Amino acid sequence: MKVGDLIRTMYGRFGTIVNGPYTYRFMEAEDWEMVQHGMGELAGLYGSAVDVRFTDNGRKERLRVGRGFEVLAHD
């Protein structure tokens, strides 16, 4: 998986990888609460991410690698 690859999400949306893969700290509501109470070092989940530009609306979104999309074509 690299920049320029075409992907399809599990919802049928198509996009192109514009950045990544890279390591990202994924945070949910509970994690932000931990940060507010001084336990930020325990909050979040680290994983691989890619930035994708979608063809239907042109927006760029960060997706977690291995979750909800497949690579269809390589550059």
C-alpha cells in the first residue's frame, strides 16, 4: 500500500491514497477524558493510518489500515 493506490471502502466509496502509511494515535471520547484527568500517557491506541482523497466529494480523510477498506489498484 502506497501513495497513488486506489481503494474501496466497505460502503462502496472510492478514493486514492495521498499520504501514508504512517503511525497515528487514535483517540476516542474516553481517551480525551483520560487526558483531562492527567492520564494522557495511557490514552489512545497507536496504529497505522493512511490519508485518502475520496472521488465522490474530494474530501481528505484519515483511515485506519486494516479497517473497512481494500486496495484495488497499485500505481
